[in-house]
Amino acid sequence: MNWHEEENKVKLHILHSLARSQRALARMIESMADVVEGSEEAARRLLVHIESISRYQRQIAMKMTGVRIRRRLRRGIPGKPWLGEKVRKTVLRERVRT
């Protein structure tokens, strides 16, 4: 096995570990949801820990794959919805009738 194959094997192992960690994190969140339902402070602390673990896992994944994973935040005012020509004509006809 050459160096590149070995490196890919290690990366794949780490990514499998990250996936397993994500599943475990999901189970923890589900089980903690009932516990923190009555306590805002406990929910806030849980959220901080979950975000911290998620950032850590994202950094590991980025370093292993070489792909940047960003959370997309959309800002601004959304544009008007685009309607196909057929739909637009139907909508205009219905407006004229009413």
C-alpha cells in the first residue's frame, strides 16, 4: 500500500469516527430534550456544549477532507418569487376574474 492509500485510509477512519460521534451527539440531544424542557438555564448550557462539540467536529472534518464547511447565513431582502410563463398567465387571469 502506498503513502496516498494509507493517508486516505486514515482519513476515512477519522470520518467514520466523526459520523459515529454525530450519531452519539444526536442521541444525547434527544435524551436531554426531556430533561431540559422545564429549565431554561439547563437548555442554555446544553446548547453551548453542543455548539462547542459541533465546531470541534467541523474543524476536524475540514482538516481531514480539505473541504471548507461553512454555515450559510443569508442576509438581505428576499427577491420576488419567480413564476414560469404559464403560471404567471394563470395567476393574472384569476386576478382579472375576481
